[in-house]
Amino acid sequence: MHIPPVSDTPRPAPAGPTDPVVPSDPVVPSDSADPAALSGPPAPATPGPGAPVPPELRALVRTCLDDLDTLVGRYLTEVTALEGYDGTTVAPDDLRETARDCFELLLRLIGGLPLSEEQRGVPERLGRRRARQGMPLERLLQAVRMDFRVLWTAFLERTGPAELTQLTRGAVRVWEAVEFHTVHVHAAYLDQVAVLAREQERERTALMGRLLSSDGRDQQLVAQAATLLQVGAQSDFAVAVAHPDSQQEMRRAVSARLTGRVSHLQQHNGMLVLVAQLPHGAHAVPEPWLDGVACAVGPVARGLSRVPDAVRVAEAVAATMDGRAAGPVRPEDAWMPVAAARLGPFADVLADSVLAGLEPLAPHDRERLVETVTAYCATGSITETTRTLYCHRNTVLKRLGRFAELTGYHPVRPAEAATVLFALECARNRPA
């Protein structure tokens, strides 16, 4: 990282050292890190090298460098009053070491003194280190900006009344050095947060992949997944699977409707799997979550260990979806195509034995009979069938009778109607 010398060109008066402006914590996405969102604030503009440093200020800098331990001690007294700097997040030795490095860097920037490559990397190392330690960004920046007060107090103590005017003219230079340091710490912190988010996402994806491919009986694996998702292993989970054609719809729905809820999207067996923790007391997937998304919904998983089974059920349903679905499809709505797809050669035998009597008919007549039978079986009502097909009651009755005459199965008898519908499903599943 290149750190140019700090200018002593006058600038608007900075915020006072006892009233630092502290930005709020950044929002880090769970699914992926956006580099544009995590780039941090721009570095303050600085002039080219060789900006003159007042001799009085440079003398003060050299005096403070010789008494660096005093500055560090004073800083530690103040910063340890902040949460996280009291030894709970940052160890005392760590805090002392980084404070010494930072003050030496700042004094050299203020005095226009040479910097080694090691010293130039101080802000980046500090920002990345605190991010890995889990220090909140707001607290980190508050601690970094305390440097100004400590430095300014040290300068005042070493300045006589006659030199105060000259020192005051150097205040902007002192603040610029601290602000330059702060901005680079901030940027490094956000870069590290993005790295950690990507690493955590990769770890979560790998672990969830293992869980979804398992039988759910490995309690250690289940516990690890629960820890990574930050959920209770005995919570209830919704499971949904989207075909490639509707994966973007599911991603958009999750992003817009499941904000603030524990959810995870995962590619598995060529499909997009959603696992989301259900609200307490929910017995089904809330309708608004996936409304309008063509996907297969598995049974509610009562515990994280049941998620793999629920995913397999949803995947079986998704594999039979033909693009006609306008929203979520549940197992109870899709058992027939799933069963037909798994019958193998028996499916062809069943379709042929039940529907063979329709073969002599012209395609148009065959389709009309099948359409009437399907519409009738959907409601069991002749009246509703006439409304659906826009035909007379007697026409519907004649078609049902004709179908029974040709096949030997009467759609008005529930057991025979079930056989007919299943045979029709098997016929639809035949390869073209």
C-alpha cells in the first residue's frame, strides 16, 4: 500500500478530537460479497511528495518518537474503556504492539520522515486483523480516531506559549495523517470482511452439500451444519427445489421475501435447493414465500436431520414438472407423475392394458374423450364438467359412456377413475 506524505495545505477545520464522526457498521451479504459495496470510502486526496514540514512540528515529532512508550501508555488507558478493547476481543499484548506501530507511522507521516515497507503496511494489517478478530467496524474506527487526541495532547504538552500559534497551523496536518490512516484501516477491514464472507459461504456450501447427500443420521455433521447456519438442530425447515428454468425466480423470491430469515440456497444434483427455517409454530411453507415460483416443495423437515429426506422428495417432484406449474407443487399434488415415472416397464403395460380400446379412434376423437374424462374426474360433477368444456350435459354423459364402453373402465366409479387417471399419466410419461 502506498502512503504518500501528508500535506500542510490548509483545509476546512476537522471535527474535534472529542467528537469523532464514526460511520455505522457495513451490511455484509450472506449469499455473496459485492466488491462495489465493500470497497470502502475513498482515500483522502494528498498532494505530491516533498510538501514542506514546519521545523517546529518536525522537532515535536522527533521528541514524541523518542518517548513513544508514553504515548502508547496514554492511549491504552483511554482505549481500554471501549468494549472489545478491554481484553475480551483484543489481547493486551496485541493492543500494545499495534498501538506502537500506529503511532510511529502517524508521527512519521506528520513529520515527513521516511517510511519502510513494513510501516506502510500498518493500516492494512490492522484493519484485516481486527476484522478477523470480530471487532465491530464502528468500534475500530472510534479507537483509531482516538490517536488524534493522544497526539495533539502530547504536542500541546511539549509546546511553549510562544509556539502555540505555529502548532495550531499544523493541526490540519495532524488530522490529515490520522484520517489518512483511518481510511486505509477502514478499506482493509471491509476487504477482509468480504474475504471472510466468501470463505464462510464456501464452507457452508461444502458442509450443506455433505448433509444433503447424507441420510441425516450423522449427528456430528448435523450439529456442524446447525452451527454454521446458526440455527437449532431441532428447528423446523421448509425445503423447495427449482428446476434450471425457474432458478432465477427462486433467487429473486428469497432475496425479496426471506430477508432477515435463516435461509440457504444450494446447487444439488443439477437443481437449486432452498432450505429455510420456518417461523415458530408454522406447519407449512408460508404462501407468500414462494408465490408465483415454479418449484417443488418437500414436506416440512422436523429437525435438520430430516432435511435430506425432504430434499429427495422435492427433487423427485421437480423431476416430473413439465413447465405448466405456475407456483409451488407439493407431494400430494404430484404423487401420480412421480409414481408413474418410477414404475419403469410396468407403466407402459398399465397404459396399454387400460387405454388399448381407444387406439382405433381418430386422434381428435380420442383426445376429446380423454379431455372429458379428465375434466370430470377433477370435480366428480357433470355440471362443472359442462362449464369447463362448454358443452351440453348429455354430451358429457355420452362421452363418459363411450369411454367406459371402449376401455371397460367407468370414470364415475372412484376406484376405476383412479386407475384410468394413473394409466393416462403413464401414457403421458412415455418417451416421444
